[in-house]
Amino acid sequence: MGRRYLPVTVQPDSSSTLPSPVQRVVDALRERGVDFELRRLGASTRTAREAAAAVGCEVGRIVKSLVFVAGDEPVVVLASGAHRVDLGRLEAVLGVPARPASPAQAEAATGFPVGAIPPVGHARPLRVVMDEALLAYPQVWAAAGTAQALFAADPRELRRATRARVAAIGGGG
């Protein structure tokens, strides 16, 4: 029995063609065997609060894909929308000093603008660290390449697909 893919839910735009950034994410998820549901929405999902409101879930179930620079290496951090990344904890996991990437650095590393960075489909392979708080949920929502697209998936599948290192990197919201 092969993998099943949840239906692509298109709201409210009913065009059958996905924007190329969204298609890159869909292709990456399928290549990695992730079951997912994609939603294209009319509302912005650039922030965790906007994304949670758009899909009707608690903000902790939103995956914030943030880019940090550790030494000279960009690293994607998958954080719960309910938490801020604790830089000290992240540096302990990475073993080197880290700082948030500038929007230009984040886009150069991932191929996606800030507010639309997905956990997969990046311009090049990147190291990924996942906030362990995301694993408390049966399903999480993450950006899908544009500020109006999200996908839902099991966070354990997302961890596997990104080869993320799981760590307690979240601090207070």
C-alpha cells in the first residue's frame, strides 16, 4: 500500500495551477513521503497569529520556520508559534554562536521570503533544528511558500522529512 496524500484544499482561489513556490513545497513533501493537506487562503498567514486564525487552530500548532546564522552557516529553526526561540538554548544545541538572519540572508538561503519560509523545499540543503514543543501536537501547520499558503502535517513526519534535530529551544511566547 503506497503513501496517501491528503487533498489539496484551495480556498478561495480555485485555480488549478499552484504558484511555483507552493509547487516546490508540494513536490518536496511528496518526494519525502509526507502526508499533508495544503490550503491556499485569501488572508495573510505571515505571522503565527494570522496563520492560526486562518486555519482555526491554536497558535502553538503553527510552525515558524526561522533562519539563524550559526558561525557562517544558515540554519532553519522550526519553532512553535507559541514560543520565542531562546538564543542561548539554540547556541547550546548548535555548539557555536548564532544570530537571526537578515531577511535577505534568509531568502538567499531558503529561496523564500520571510513570512513564507516552509520547512522543506529550500534552495539548498540546510541544517534544521525543531522545537520539541511541536511534537506535542498530532498535527501542525507550516508555511507553504507564499504568505497565503499553509500545509498541515504530523510533526513527526516533518521531523523525519527535514532530518531535524529536536531540542528544547523555545522560551516564553
